[in-house]
Amino acid sequence: MSAPILEVDNLHVRFPITGGGMLGTGRRTLYAVTGVSFSLAKGECLSIVGESGCGKSTTALSIMGLQEPSEGTIRFKGQPITGPGAPSRMARAKAAQMVFQDPYASLNPRQTVNASLAQPLKLHGITGSEATDRIAAMLGSVGLTPEQGTRYPHEFSGGQRQRIGIARALILEPEIVVLDEPVSALDVSIRAQIINLLLDLQEEFGLSYVMISHDLSVVEHMSDRVLVMFFSQIVEQGGWKEIFENPQHPYTRRLIDAIPDPDVALGHGGLAAGATQPAAPAGWRFGSDGSAAPNVFSPPEPSELVDVGPQHKVRLLRA
């Protein structure tokens, strides 16, 4: 088996918070990411799911170099990309790029599409006819025409803007693309188009995806593996089939129960049809199911990711 293209080892991100208390002089620590570890294979789509505030976007920003970890190591092709001796932002830009949730907010309204795509190429020394040809080819790959490159973002629909955002992410030919809620801001009618486009581009360019999402219906359609995060930690991980058909952690089961699935609503299957919570292995117990808000200013209880099946792990506490 080939070596992973991306490795995240024991990632911690903590934010010092000043203020609060009776005199406004208190100092606390917010635990955003705690002990997160995973790897990403070439050509794989790995999804990180969970509710807002669980730490999934902070994990993505750390991968992109936009958030410095408090502890831990992130490696690209075996080489550390955090800490002393980390590569420059220019070098990292060719390794990983990001597609943002809001396509309009991520585009400069004063720049044409061609100018937005040409800017990163210029920074990396690609200009003239080579840049023009690459921009035209990339627009074609995302379903736009070269003529549309002369327009401004406000002249496009939401789905077209997201295509432009995808083109900009791919213009430097990265090997990893972080997808931050790539379709949540789009109309339901065009979400399937963008999802299918992302899958086609993954196959065409051999891309590896890290997708951040709270929409499990999208995750189920695109993912090879799934990490479920709650209160800064991974609470369950495995292949998409194991996660969706045999969820073990109570929080994972609550997330899946929340999917607006017509079959489940009609009683034709799914967890809502009467499935019961599996028992924890002997000597272990499950943590919170997420029904109560955690205290983000205290570290999580000591726990471990325990094997419950082939490449299927769940976070448990000692009984």
C-alpha cells in the first residue's frame, strides 16, 4: 500500500481567551481541536463531519497553514509542513488549496474571472500564453467557456461562482483540495451538479479531498472514509459504509437520525426505524451523545479510539 499523501498526527489547537469574570480580567483556554490524528491516501475523499463548533473547520485551516497548531505535526508526502523549517506559503499553495463555502464572498468583485485565475499563476511565475492556455483549459474543465472569463462575479449564478472557485483552487494543480462546505450555500437544484463535477475532477486530476461538512447526505455520496468530530475530538471513524450502516457512538447515531431521509420518515429503514444503541465493549463506556452542550473551556475527559471492526474505531472512556 502506498504511503499517505497527508498525515495529521496528534493535532491540538487551543485559543487563549482574555476577559470575562467580574472584572473582565480572567484568562481561559478554548479547546478547539484535541488530539486529532488521521491520514489521507492519494485519490481518496475523507470527510470530517460534525455540528458547528466541533473543530472541523479549525482542523481544515491547520492543514492549509492558515491556523498554527498548538501541538502536533502535519506532513505532506512525509515532510513536515508545520513548525520550524516548514515550507513557505508559496510552496504550500502547490500542495493544497481550498474551496470555500460562499463562492461570492471568496471572489474579488472588482476582478474578472480571468484576472482571479491569473493572479496565483503570476505569483508562481506563469504568465503570457501559458497562463492564458491554462486558464482556458481550467474553465473548460469546470463547465465554463473562455468567453465567460471576461465577466465579473456578479454576472454569474451561485452555481457558476462555485465553479469559478473550484477553478481557482485547481489552477496551480494542487494534489490536495480542502472542500469547506462546498455546496451548503447553493440551491438544492444545483448541488448535485457541483457534487458530480467534484467527483469528475477528482478522477481527471487524481485529486485527494478533505471535505468539511455537516450535511451527511452529501458526505455519504462523496466519501471513502468519514471522521465524526464532537467537542474537538474524533469520536468515530471508518469507511462510509460502516459509519452510515453500523454507527457505534451515540453522537454519530444522532447525526444520522437527523438526515432528512424520506425512507426513514416513512418507516422503511434507517436508525429511526427502531435500531437500538449498541453496547460498549467490556470495560469501556460511551461519552456524551451531544444532547448537552460541552464546556469548551475544559479539556475533554481522557479517552481512546478503540477498534470495533476492520478500520472502524470509536472513542470510548474507561468504565
